Amino acid sequence: MAEKLNKLPKVTEYFCDEDQFSPGNACCPGCIMELNLRLVSKIMGKDSILLGTPGCSAPTIHGQNDRAWHKHSYYACVMTGVASSATGLARYYKKAGIDATIVCHTGDGCAQDIGIQTISGAAERNENIIYICYDNEGYMNTGVQRSSATPYGAATSTTPVGLKSIGKTTNSKNMPMIMAMHDIPYVATATLSHLEDYAKKLTKAKEMVKQGFVYLHVFCPCTVGWKVKPDSSITVCRAAVQSNYFPLWEVGNGAYRITQPVAKPKPINEMLKLIGKFNHLKDQEISVLQQQSDNRFSILQALCSIRA
Amino acid sequence: MTARSKNIKVITGNTAAAYAVLRCRPDVVSAYPITPQSELVEQLAKFHADGLLDCEYVAVEGENSAQNVACAAVMAGGRAFTATSSYGLVYMYDTMLQTSGYRAPLVMVNVNREPPGIHAVYSGQQDMICTRDSGWIQIVVENCQEILDTIIMSYRLAEDYDIQLPVMVNYDGYYLSFLAESVDIPEQEDVDRFLAPLKEQPQRMKLVAGAGTGCGSHGIGMGFVEYRKKHMAAMERSKELWDKIDQDFKNEFGRGYGGQIESYRCDDADIVLVATGSAVGTARTVIDAKREQGIKVGLVKLRFFRPFPVEKLCHILKGKKAIGVLDRSICFGWNCGPVFQEVCALTRHIGIMPMLSFIDGLANMDITKEHISGMVDEIYKASQNKPYQELTWLP
């Protein structure tokens, strides 16, 4: 038995509860958003309350399907009202002396477009809530439209490639950095190719939420919207980390730290090749994206050096 | 009447509302300031800062969040309060629909003001009209004392196990929000006793951590239809209960408002004017004067706007020779006032008679005694089978 346990992946050491989800999956083949949510559930524990909104995680969180579900208590919100609804729950439970972990789980469209005001407000008030944004770089659930998380050059249904268009012409918002600038107790990035790193951050989030607002930004490729092979989502995650396109970092109480430093970063093109939405890009456009990625990483490095 | 002590203060409508909220002991107050409501949320912040109001006071970053915070707090099992006006009301509209759809018994004050379109930081009931089909119970009141009393009564209605619907208490911006008059502030123990019956009822469903409870699953097919039908049925039930709560309040505090509507000198009247809000006081004075001139005119003060007090109105209006309706808002697409349009819909119960629409008091234009006198004259003319104007804009 002991031998068998030793073979379990290390990430299981962070689990505090059994799987709260039923077998089956309401998501598209190869989707890792659902894997993400199961991991969150196992580490946050069965008594955490999940908040969601219409989007890809809606089928899983609040039952937009009759196939797979969970045993958590949950609260479905309008897209403008996730962090504010979480505030309402957290404040009432505080007043009533009830201990509950409040976990918001939405896509980037909600977190950094239509719901950014309410997240920013809740962060500024330092509410005791955990907000997890699964970033699939656009409105995937409604048919792959662009969001403010869609990167330069990506083809989406509202930034299509055409004779006069190369796809999206502006950069994405650097949402985790925007949240870090709120000076909240804890902000981190994570992705599904680095499960232990993510698990540590979730465990830390559960602790830090006692001090106030916690924001986790999770890179979460969409196989359908990004035109990625169903078996390649995790490969894309790893490539994003190894090219510093999506560096894994955290900031707790003002101290920035890259949690998975990459010794020899690969060119961003290594990742782009795996993703169909970038297939049309030429060298010049790829270099724009590379430059933007490098700039962001330099800022992160500078922040990390402040207290190093 | 068991509550006897008098604690009279000269306070504004906004302050009266704040005292009502204080007495109702909410768990969570979410608030965002807007003219002409700001004084209300400032007063609540002061009560909270002074330790008088033991609640979580959430100073949100916008009205949309104010509504979300309050709705979630109620769904978690708490008592919540929020207040807004005009732009704020329409900015929280998506969540207002969620609040009523969730059957969250929230009480909210809306201080009536002209909504966006033509910029006007002025009184008008158009904001309330914009949200008429939101599934909320909507009440309009006339004076500062009624503001205070109605908020207290509204918690009894909203949180009643058989109702579980949000209630919006409306009062005219400026004319009531900033009007100072003497208000009797009830004792805490008396309000506690008045709200106590709620505790004896079955507990409503709430969101409990670890219990596998949920809010807002997709209402698929028949589940959706059943939910809608039950919502509508609860709203219908609220009419009779509101009349009873009003009576209970009168027994306890000595002040009653007639429930869904107040009928003034209507019994022997030939003609009737229907009005809402602060204009009713002015109208009452005019009705008395006209009575002295021999015109048999009555007045109906509409307190419930949603649900519409169909039965009560039919009972009073049936057999009258002409009816006029005073609106402080307009009804796009029907070329009349909104309440007028709804009163017209009663004809299938009360038959055909001349009905006159008066639009007055938009954007802080005073509804004067002269205006109302002219309205009564026109309604009287119509009752005498003389030519009359169906729609009149004033001034």
C-alpha cells in the first residue's frame, strides 16, 4: 500500500478532499478548464462555495447540462456581478460568524472585460474572496470572439483574418499585473502543465484569503477556439511557460517572485506553431508578439529584483 | 396600539429612510451615492461609524455591484438593504432581474429622479417606470413619515415565506428626499416586535457552504415555466398581505395608509383623480376646495404600482362618470402617462367612461394647486358629456 501511495503524483499531497465532481465531462474534448476546476475543488475543499457566470465553466459550475455536476454549493451570477456577489456572500457570512471559502471561477471575458470594474472594486475593498480567472484568451463559449485577453495577431470570429486584416491588431491586457497593482495580499499566475506549482499557489491562496483579496490567473488553452489538437492542451501550456509568453510568478505582500524560472527561454514561435489561430502570422508579426512578450517579462523581472 | 412613546424629529425623507433601515437591523448594507439619494447612504454610514448600525457596510464602486452584493447577502440568508436613484437604478437593471428571479427578499429604496436620456438632476418617476417589468414589488409613498413606515412594512412583506420577493420603495427626489418634516421614529423594541412574526415562519432556502445548495441553475423547459408562474402568483398574493400588514402596522403604531391604495372622498364621488407620490398632498387640498364648490370629486392615492391594485381600483372606480390620472412620467408608444395606460386596462372590468391623462411634474416642474384644479375641471367637463382633452401636458 505504501509503495502504491509513493507512486501517486506529488500534486495529490495538496488535496484536502475527495473529488466533488461526478464522472463525465460537459466540456469539449481536450478542454483543460474542467481539469482546472477539479484541481481547485480538491484543494479548496468541499465546503468552498463556487461562483460562476455564463461561460465555459457554467456547465460545470451551475448545471447548464444534465451530464456532469458537483457537490459544492454554488452561486450563478450575471457577468457584471461575480466579485460583487462574492462580496455579498463573504460579508454576510462574516456578519453571521460562518466560516466559508468563497471562490470565483470565470473566464477572461468576465474577469478582465465586462466584470473588471467589480473585480477592481472588490480588490480595493480587500474582500476575503479568491478569484480564479481561467484565461482562454477570448469568448470561447459564445463562439470564439475576441476579448481583451486575446493577443496581438490572433484570429477570432470578431478579429478574422482577411485581405485587410491580420487578426487582432492590439495587445492583450496584462491582467495579473493589473491585479498585482491593487496591492492585494496575493496574486499568482498558474497553468495546467505545472500542476504542483499551481497546487502550491492554490494552497497559499486558501491561507492568504484570510487577509483579503486573492487573484489567480490561469493560462487555459481552448482546443476548439485556438485550433489546438485535443491531445495537445498541456503541451501548449508548457510551451507558453518555456517561452516566457506566460511566466509563472506570484506576488505576496509586495514581494514578486518567478516560481518556475526558465533557464533558456525558447522563441515564442515554438508555441505559436502549436496553435492554429496564429497560423497566418508572418515573421514580422511574430516578432511584434515576441517583442511584447519580452517587454512584459522585463517588467516582471524588474519587479522581482526589487526585493531580491 | 401597543407602541405609545413618541419620538418626533424634524428630518428629511432621506433621513427618515435611514432611521427605518436602522430599526430593521440589516446584516448587510451596500451603497453607492447618487443625487438625490446620497444623504441616505451617508446617514447609514454615520450610523455604522457610530456603532448604532451593526451591519456589514459595503461601500461599493457602482450600483451594479450594490445590487449584486445585496442580492447575494440575501440568498446567503441575511437581511440586506440598498438604495439608489435614476441612473443608478438602470445601471443595476441586469441584477435587479436576477434578484427577483432568485426570489431574493431584498428591500431597496429608489429616490425618484429622471433617468438618462435628457440629462436632468431633477425629480420624476420615469426611473421607476423603466423597471416596471422587473418582477419587483413597487411601492410609491407620499411623505416622510410614510417613507419610514413603508420601509419597515416592506421587510414584513418581502421576507414573508409566502412572498419572497424584492420590494422597491419609491419616493420623489427633492420633493421628499430633501423635504424636512416632523417624523415619529419608532422605538427599536416596537419595530423588533412588528418584524418578529417573520421569525416564526418556516425558514426560506439559503446558500449554505458544504450543503450542496445552489442559486441560479439553468431553468430548462418546464422548470422555467413553473418558476415564472410561481413568481407571478407570489406577486398576486402580496396584494392581500400588504393590506393586512398595513392594518397590523396601524394596530401597533397608530398609523395606517390603506394598504395598496388610499381612497379619499371617493364613496359618493362622480369623478375621481388617481395620483401617486408627493403630489397627492397637494391634490387632497384641491379636492377639498372643489368639494366646497359642489363638485363631487374623489382622489385615489396609488401606493402599489406593481402588482397593480386591480381589484381595489375596480371597486372604487366602477360607476364613476369620468376618471383622470396624474402621471409624473410618460409612456412611450401610447402617447399618455403610464399609470393612465394601466387604469385604461381596467375598462374590461369597469366599463367605458371618459378617461383623461395628465402629464405633469417632469424634471422638477412643480405640480401646483392650479394645475390640479384645472385637471379636476377638465375631468368634470368630461363627466358632463362635454368635449374634453384626453391627454394634457402641464405646465
